[in-house]
Amino acid sequence: MSILALPTGVGVVVGAPLSYWRTVAWRLSRDRATLVAGSLLLLVVLSAVLAPWISPHDPNAGSIRQRLAEVGAPSHVLGTDEQGRDMLSRLLWGGRMTLLAGLTPVLVAFVLGTVLGVSAGYAGGITNTLVMRTMDIFYAFPAVLLAIAISGALGPGLPNTLISLSIVFIPRVVRVAESATVQVKGLEYVAAARASGAGVWQILRHHLLANILGPVLVFASTQVSLSIILAAGLSFLGLGVTPPAAEWGLMLNTLRQSIYVNAVVPALPGLAIFVTSMAFNLVSDGLRDAMEIRA
Amino acid sequence: MSVALLEARGLRKHFPLRGGVLQRTRAWVRAVDEVAFQVRAGETVGIVGESGCGKSTLARLLLRLVEPDAGHVWFDGEDVLRALPSRMKRLRRDMQLVFQDPHASLNPRLTIEDAVAFSLLVHGVRRAEAREKARMLLGRVGLDPRLYGRRYPHELSGGQRQRVNIARALVLDPKLLLLDEPVSSLDKSVQAQVLNLLQELKAERALTYVFISHDLNVIEYVSDRVLVMYLGRVVESGTADALAESPKHPYTQALYASAPSMDPDRRMERPPIAGDPPNPINPPSGCRFRTRCAFAMPKCAEAAPAPVAVAAGHDVACYLYDEVRT
Ligand SMILES: Nc1ncnc2c1ncn2[C@@H]1O[C@H](COP(=O)(O)OP(=O)(O)OP(=O)(O)O)[C@@H](O)[C@H]1O
Ligand SMILES: [Mg+2]
């Protein structure tokens, strides 16, 4: 585990305690790029959450007469799609779907993966071998291929997307959690806790989890952007969210043929995917630096 | 003489070295082999030996942090290795260990006050009371709890961390303290301070020490009796004075000769040990020191020599002294 370097100006006051998380917050507050990306992310998340209240039109109500309106058209700020549906509304609602489909699997993987990884790492022996070799089977496939294969087998729809993406991310989290657990388990402070008579749960709770959750969380956050891209990708291929629901990947697919008629509007969902996944990447990078976890 | 507070007999630990796809055992690290000794209440037993000779492993075996492959450990008349979990938890209060590495032995996420109080919480003491006792002990080891109590380990120096480790080991009021190279990573001046603190604490709390070090000067300074270890085996044991005045085993002789001594008569009287210590993976057959020993005989390769008493309380495991017995 890395030893925190003291940020200058903090902690020099004699007796001033400086908790780990306060140090992390202090570091983040100094990191411009992360702050900008974080604000952007907040904006995306907020607009997705508030879509039902802030979107100007029904995202599924089309109009034959207003197909593929330009950006800036009256009452359609971001134009309309190939069925004449308001793009701004669809992007807001689509963000809900894409974020849900992107974040949920990582969250599920974070919880299940940590439980599995910590158990395997702490138990060692045959349990460890069984769990880790099973994970290796999944890990051997490229993420995209695995996601497509599982989704293909399960069929389209949001629940199946969530399941297949969770299966993609669980083995990755398990690996990180397991190796962090094995590393921390061998440190002397864990032996010291055992020597004082602490049981497995007390050691897990006070010594292991406290020291491995940080790195695992940072790792999980690096996977969110990939998960968003995979979720959008599955929809794009018709294996994810089904029409007419608005979802960025699906929108990209249906607008694909219109690119010669109107180049700007079809690019918007792609831009949304790009900006959101970039923002997630930058924030997780910043988080990793602030927590001083070496990749 | 009172009964031994701690007694070990035939302790053995061999670590498997695994490799290959199937994780088959490729070789064994013979970290500790047939170690036997006694520690009487109130004394300080020093264990000295080169790096990698199994000192830390021995300490962990005595505390049952690592399960031995064979042997027995008795503490206060109780069979430690047979103790059931609840009994073991009770026993752990009485025997504590100060760890070797002051950087790895404190949880970076706990304030030092909480690190010390944790052991008490484990034993069901209420939080406020545990904190209070932890603060008191931090004060006793020389760390003002008002200044340091709420600090994290990374804010402390090596010497300060080692004081925290001592406080943590003492907070359960143990009878026996195992000290695994408690001062090896510290500067000379800090070493002296910590050693003096340990001597004070011992007198104050009627403690018994098992003091591990590779530094003969430190061992001579603190110990009543000394065990000399070589590649997992005890080669000689006796009072600190007896070993200093007439070391018997060729390894002990070389060890005392090569240590920078305060006594000019003893300095460089004997040749220092030649060569590097052999690997504990596949150590030499028979006497493990024979590959570096000036007196090696054919029978040294056949079987490990059993300890022989050359004087009362002075045992040597070497064939040179076999005639004493017969
Ligand atoms: N868990 C383990 N698995 C495998 N080998 C081990 C393990 N613990 C210790 N060893 C090996 O056992 C031998 C003795 O190690 P130990 O740490 O007891 O030595 P030491 O005398 O304390 O050395 P030092 O002075 O460097 O602390 C070493 O060769 C070490 O590599
Ligand atoms: Mg050691």
C-alpha cells in the first residue's frame, strides 16, 4: 500500500488530524481537469435524471412533416430525427437509458466482484483456485465479443443487456479485488490483528476492506466508460434496448442512413456517447491520482 | 526455579515452494526445524541469527499465527497448538508480538489511537474505555496522545511507529512479549531510546521478553540467555555471559568474532565466516553449517548433531563436543 505524501500546507499544524479521505478531497479540489470533467458529468447525469421534467417534447412522438430538421429549427433546438422526433428530448431520455445500462453492470460487478474477490483472496487454497480459474475463462474473451455473445444468446432487451454486461465486468473486478486482498492479507498489520485475537469478520471489516475498497472502486470507475460504450454498442447492433425507446446507441443506428441528408443531427448521439465516456475516464483518472493508487 | 512460562519442543515449519501450471510443490523452504527451548517468567531470551534463518517464522509459530508442521508449544502450562478458538483468543491476550517492519505493521487507515484501541475492542472493551486506555499507553511509550493520538501512521517517523507497535502489543496487558527485530530499522540513537524504553517497561510490568535480532550487540545488551539460530536450527544456547566468554559452536564463535566488540582481546581472534549462508531451500544435509565450517568432518554430512550440554544450561549442537557426553 502506498504511503501518502503530505500535501504541503496541510497537516503541518501540530495536532491537526488529516484523514485519508480529507486528503483525497483536498487533492481533487486542486485538479482542474478532473473538476471540469466532473462538472460535465454531473450535468449529463442531472439532465438524464431530470429528463421527464426538462425535455421539451415527448421523445417518442414523431411528425412526418418535420423529419430531420436542422439544429436550431424553431421549437426543436437540436433538430429532429428521421421520424420527426425531437432530438433534444430523445437525447435527454436516451441518456437515462445509456447511463442506466452503463452504470448498473459496473455497480453490480463492483459489489459481486468485491465479495468474490475478497473471499477468494482471503480463503486462498482451493477456493481461490476455483474462483479465479472460472473468472479466467470469462476474462479470456475480449469484452466486446463476450458482451455480444451473451446478449446474442439471451436476446435483446434492457434486462439482458444488464446481465450480459455484468458478466463482462465481474471477472475484471474479481481479479483486482483478489490481488489487492492477497497483498493486504500478507501485511504485518493483518497478522497483528490476528495476534490480538480478532476474528475473520473484524479483520475483513476494519483492516482489509478499508484498504482495498479504494483501489477496487477506482478500478470499477475506469470501467464505466467502457460499459457505456458496450451498452450503446449492443443497442446499435440491435442486441440491446429495443425501439422505439430512446437510447444513444440505438439512435446512432437508426440515424445512420440519414447522414447524407443531414450530417449534424445523426452525429449528436455519437457525440453524447463520446463526451460522457471521456468525462468518466477523466474523473476516474483524477480519482486514481488523488488516491495515489498505481495502476 | 519456576516452571517455564513458554516452552517449545520439536517445532518445525517447512514452506512449500510451488510452481508450474498445476501448482505442484517444487521444493521446501526449511524455515524452522526441530527448535526446542524454554523461557522462564521474567527473563529475556535473545534469538540471534542471520537474515533468513527463520527468526520471524519462529515468532509466528510460537504465537500460532502460522501453524507448525510438527512440535509443541506450551504457554503457562497450556498446550497452545491444541487450544480451541475461544481459548486461543484468551491466550492471545497474554502473548503479544512487536512486528519487524514498522511500515507494514500499522494499518494506514486507522489513527494510531484506534490502532492501539482495536485489540481492546476485539476483547469486548467499550469504545470510550478502549480509547482512554490506548491514549494512556501512547503516553507511556512517549507519544503525547493529544499531539499524536489522532494521527495516521504515515505522519510518524519509524521510531514513533515502533513505539505505537509497542503500545499496541502492551494494551492487552500480556505476560510475554515477543519482539521481532524491534530496533533493526531504526537509527542508532533512536535504537538506544527504544531499547531503554523496553527495559523500563519490562521492569514496570513484570514482563518476559523473547527478543529477536541479527545484531549481536543488541542481543548481548538485553538478553539473559541467548539462542543462536542457523538456517532454521538452534545451534547453541546458553546465558549471554557464557556465550560471550566461551562460544562453543564454530558458527557462534565466528559470529562473536565478527561482531565489532568493545573488548579488544576478543576482537578478530578467530576468522570471520567464509562465504554466503546457503539457501534454506535444500539446505546442506546433516549439520547445516558444515559448508562454511573450518572443522567439518565426514560425519557432519550424515545427520544433524543433537544438542549436547557443555556446561549447565549451555547446549551446543556440534559433533566437536560429542565426547563431552560420552
Ligand atoms: N509464508 C512463507 N512462504 C514461503 N516461504 C517463507 C514464508 N515465510 C518465510 N519464508 C521463508 O522462510 C525463511 C525464513 O524466513 P524468516 O522471515 O523467518 O527469516 P528471518 O530470520 O526473520 O529473516 P530476517 O532477518 O530477514 O527478518 C526465508 O527463506 C523465507 O523466504
Ligand atoms: Mg524476520
